[in-house]
Amino acid sequence: MRPHAARRPRHAVASGRVGWTLLSAALVAGLVWLPQPQAVFAGTLTTAACDGVRIRTGPSTSDPTAATVSAGTQVSVEATVTGGPWSVTCAGSTVSGDGWLQISQLNGQSVATLFGVPYAYSAVGLFAPVAVPTPTPTPTPTPDPAATPDPFATPTPTPDPFATPTPTPDPFATPTPTPDPFATPTPTPTPTPTPTPFLPVTEGIDVSHWQKTIDWPSVAAAGKRFAYMKASEGTTLADETYATNRAGAKSVGLYVGAYHFARPDRTPGDAIAEADYFLAMSQLAAGDLLPVLDLETSGGLSPIELQEWTKSYLGRIYERTGAQGMIYVSPTFWHNSMGDTTWFAENGYRILWVSHWTGGSPPTVPAGNWGGVGWTFWQYTSSGVVPGITTRADLDRFNGLDLSPVVLANGVINPVGQAPTLTITPSASLVTWGETLLIKASFGPAGAARAFALQRATDGVSWSTITTLSTDADGNASFSYRPPNSVSFNGAFEGASDLAPVTSNTVRVSVRQTVLLRPTANGATRVVSRGRRVTFTTTVRPSPFDLPRAKVSFVFYRRVGSHWTLFRTRDVYVNAAGLASYTWTFSTRGEWYVRSFANATPFNAISARSPVERYSVR
């Protein structure tokens, strides 16, 4: 998939078009065969001439490899077709050309059953006709009538007069045929090896305006069974080829689906707006494949913020389609920009479309193998060659042969009544621990006398209700709250007979830590003797037992001339009671001062520095 204005960076490099060399092999019965392109007739049996022969899903070296077979593997060939150029070394000779065998069976098993495509393909120069060896019979020697009898030969025995007589043959019985000593003996058949089982997959593509005009009948004839196409991007860009591609793909019997290229940002309600825009542009209908959210850019959002944005987007899709949409993402992006979260896989979003451009199998799947479910769709290259498409195309696989489980039961469902908005605004984005925050809410339209839940989440993911608020006649509400640590807020409206459900924007408020340094001289300068040891203790608030503990920095300054110079810094983590202590020896005479501060944690902002503690060392 690609954004509207520029080609997106690749996640992996696709394999080269040729560049691979096959091992040589000798044919059976001592024959030496130099591979040459040849005419092949429908239903002809032919055999691989060397090890490492690649069976592909299309007549080009850029098409995926369905299997790699060894010398002697038999295939049933329906025709010879012209395709992409190839150059290989097989049986000691290097050959090249553009002829491809159209294969219907592999070792007696249907290609359609093995790989899910009508035909497979392989280069003509890698195969030889099936050779049936004709053994040379050993002739029966003819006696020489002129030869002298051997006097030492064993004499013919005299018949036993008491022996049971040999019955006279029935002159009317059918005589037993005498074997022809010169006939070609029937060769003992060689057992057909059991082929290695293959993963049943369904081949498809995804396209956008980058692929220009597409010949959809040719795409279908190449064995593609589904096509995803770009419908929209952000809240302002619609793909101009979407309607044409959708109609063309449906006309040749392909399953069709739509995807939205996400442009997340911190604008309140952006995720909902993008979901609504996608549904308006895609015009989803029953029978379409599940809608897809294409995640490739974070928009500067943190992993927690992007997780919330994605939840809002997919929640809106669910509200309006009754289906939990699909996520398209690369393993790297999910790990770096989504924190490798497993929340989606564990909360109903079981369908993952993983983008991993590799010739290997299987792909890398993020989020703990997507909660143990694995991948459902796999985009394995962005440089595929597909008949009917003049440019390179994204090639995809569905993990299975039955696409019905990923088909929409309904189209777009219009929300009940009007689409409301709910906006949360805090009085400050940074407060000091112990201060009170005022959270304002604005509900509209038709927002008078509406009840909604004000929610909080320390990690931005696990939400709990603080209180239930009701709006006034103007659709406004407010709530005073003293946050114990840095926290995210949102509002959730469950819907009413005349209004659809809605979730507000998410806002984050950081809480600055406070510190108290002891001992304290209350602004006076303490006089101590050189060598005096003093233990300094800093109390940090907040100090929640279930969150990461703060690190306190003790800083020691000494006057040098007319300037104060930093002499030493020591870092100490607070204990379970929120205390950090450090013992310092004043070893040099002069003027000193000491301060401390608590460093930032994932859930609290850096503190202000403590008041100065002055010392005169004599």
C-alpha cells in the first residue's frame, strides 16, 4: 500500500528476478541430456532434470515459488506458454529462454489442491521427457545338431513302471501360451514419492491509483481471487480509481475490499472523522471483505496516543458496520509505534494483515504472534508482476481457501439520530502534585441534559470511570479533580434514542513531583567543621507503590572566587516510603550549598528543585 502523494518506504527487499542457479544432475540409465526448449503437448508427462527446480505460481521469475522439487519429480503439462525470461544451469548446461510449462499436476496431485491456483509454471529448460528404459533380453541358446554327444553327460533316466502316470492333456483345452523370450519385459514401476504438503493459501492483490488502468479479466485469469483497493486517506483525499477498480474486480468474480490510509493527529475527534470519511468514500456493502485500517505513519503520536487513536477509529467502524475491522501493519511499525501491544488481538480484532516483504515463509507476526492467532492476510512483496497490470503491484495471500469468514454481513449502518461531539478540555496540561485540576466538557449538537462518564487511565489504555457528569442547557459540564499522578482523561457517551454513541478526545495531564530536603536551615547558613559528614534525605511526592520509583539527584556546589561551581552530583532512587538519602563529607573548607530534585518518571513530570541549603566549612 502507498500513501497518496509518495511511494512509501519498503520494509524488506524482494528477491531478484533471476540470479539463482540450480544444481546439475544426471538422468537415469546413464543417459546424458542437455536441456533444450521443446514443444510440449497437453497432458504430457515430463520430469525434472535436476535438483532445486522451482515451481512458480506464474510464468515469471518474479512470481512466488510454490514449491522446490528434486530431479525425477514428474509433472503433467497442459501447454507451453511465453512468459518472463529465465537463465539457468541444469544438468551441466546453461540454457535460457522465455518458454514456461503450464503444469496441472505434480507427482499425480492436482496443482489446484496443492497451491490453490489453476496452474503452476516452471521454465521449459529444467525438464526432460519421461524415459522408459527398454532392457536387452538374454536370448535362449540354440543347440548345434552336429555337435558330438558328451560321453560324460548325465543319462536320461529310465521311466519308473510303478510311477503314477502323467495325465494326457485335454486336446480341447485352451493351451497355456509359451512366454516370448524376446518380448520387452514389463518394468517394475518406481513408487511415486509423497510430495511435501503445502500451506493452503489464496492469492490476491491490493491496488490504488499507482497501478493506473487495470485489465481485471487478465488479473482473474492469472489466478487472483481477491483484491483490496484504496478508498481514502486522512479526511480529504479519495482515491480516484477506487470506484472503477471496485466495479471491474466485482465484474470478474473477485472478492473485493477497501482500505483507508491513516493520517492520525491530535485534533479532537480526528479518528472518528477519518472513519466516517472512509465509510463515505468506500460505500461498503454486504459481501465485501472486512474494511482495513492501513497504519504506516504515527503523525507524531506516542505509542499510547496512537493506540487510543486506533481504538477510536476501529470503534467507529464497528458502530457503523457491526464488524470489527482489520489492521494492516508491518511488524516494525507495530513494535516501534504501537508498543507491540496485544490489546487489539485480545479484544476481538483477530484479523491481522501483516506486511512483511520477504521470500521466506512464514512472515514475522507482531504482538505475540497476534495473541496466538497468527496472520490472516500477508502482503509478501510490493514488486509483483501481474497480468493485466502494467506497473509493479502488491501481492497478498489469504491464510486458507475459504474467504467467507472475512466477509461483511452488512453494509454501512447509519448511526441512530444525529452524530454528536464530545470534547474534553483540562484547565492545564501540567500541574504540581496536590493542585486541583478543572476538567471542562462540551457536548453538541443537542447536548443539553446529557449524561456521560468521565474516565481516567494512568497508562492511557486501562480506563476507569471517575464520575458521571450531566450537561447544562448549553451542553457544558465541568469537574474539579486532584490527579494523584500523570493521567489521561476522556468522556464516553453511551448513546440515546436520538443520538449515536460517542467517545471524546483523549487528553493527558502531567503531574510535577514535589521534593522536601532535610536537614534544613530555613534559609540560614550552617557552620560545620572540615570533615563533617551530613546525611541528606529527600522526600518525594507522589510516591505510589505500584508505579516506577523516582530517582533523586543530589547536587553539591562550591564557591570558587565569585562563582558557584558544580562540584558533585549523586543519584539515589527513592524507597517504598518515597525517601532517598545520601551521606556527604565536607572535606574542603569554603562556602557550599546543596539542593535536590526528583527526575521524571513514565507517570510523573520532573520536580522543581528544593530550596538551597547553605554551609560554611571551617
